[in-house]
Amino acid sequence: MKLLEERIRKDGRVKEGNVLKVDSFLNHQMDMELFEEMAKQWKADFADCPINKILTIEASGIAIAAIVGRVFNAPVLFAKKSRSVNIDGSVYCVEVESFTHKNTSKVIVSKKFIGPEDYVLIVDDFMANGCACAGLIQICETAGATVEGVGIAIEKGFQPGGDALRAKGYRVDSLAIVDSMDPETGEIVFRS
């Protein structure tokens, strides 16, 4: 998606350790008009799928998923990284490793919100190693839900996540795939 690539070039910052900072428009301060254009792109790309639920993981994916849910006219569900007192009943639980936070979390989704009647689009802001998406896929499969696809704003194509999911047969639609980035020059190269 050229609009997202242009925004990354303009406002993104490359840091040491394969970190791409896009906090001025994607995952701290958020550009809702950009999110809406991203959601419309996924709506067009997944037009052949009977998606009736959007699934993400807290925290950065929630805002994007909310806009996607409006465009798809589908409820949005997010996996929580801790069990709070307001979650009652049984839950699905998986461990996921975060590239960004350099930790492992147990994430949970209430069983009452996902099941065999659901056709799910998983949405997130970034994909590096694909651990968060793999965990969400595992929750969907355990619940008997159908994963129709994965919508990622920015995929780090030089890390294995997206290609690993594609090799397993999942439909991954990344709106911007970064093939390389150089913290010294700030250069970002996108996959064509």
C-alpha cells in the first residue's frame, strides 16, 4: 500500500536492533484517516471471505482492529495479556513472545466470544517473528473458528514471521513489507 509506505518513509525512524519506530502515526499517536484507508484495503483484499470477527492482541493492534471492525461491520475481539477480574468463565490461553518487548506473555480470550461459527481476520500493527499471530491462530483453531487471513500493517520481511505463516498456508496480507532498513542511513527498502 503506497500510502502507508510513503508515511513510513516520511515519519518512520530506523533504530538499532531492527526497530522501526512509527509511533508518530501508528502505535502511540494514531492517524485514524490512515487506519481507515488500511481497513478499506483489507476489506477489498478479503472481499471473497465471509469474515464476521476481527481478532487482535493488546495493545497496539486494538485501535487498528477497531477501525477494521467498523469497515467490515464485524465485532472486534482482542487477546488480553493478563486475566482481569471482569473476565469470567473459561478462556483460551497461549504463550506468545514479543519481539518489541523482549518478553513472553500468556494471552487469553474468553471462550464465549469465539467459536466454530466465526470466520476470523487477525489484525496487528507489526509482524516480525510472527509469534503473536501464531498464538492468535492457535486460539482460533482450538475454538474451532476459521482463520480467513492475517492483516498486518507493517511486516519485517527480513524476519521469518510472514513467510512462515504463508508456508503453513495462511493468507497474510501485509500492507507494507520492509525488506531491509539501515539505522546508520535511515534507509528503508520495501518489497515490490
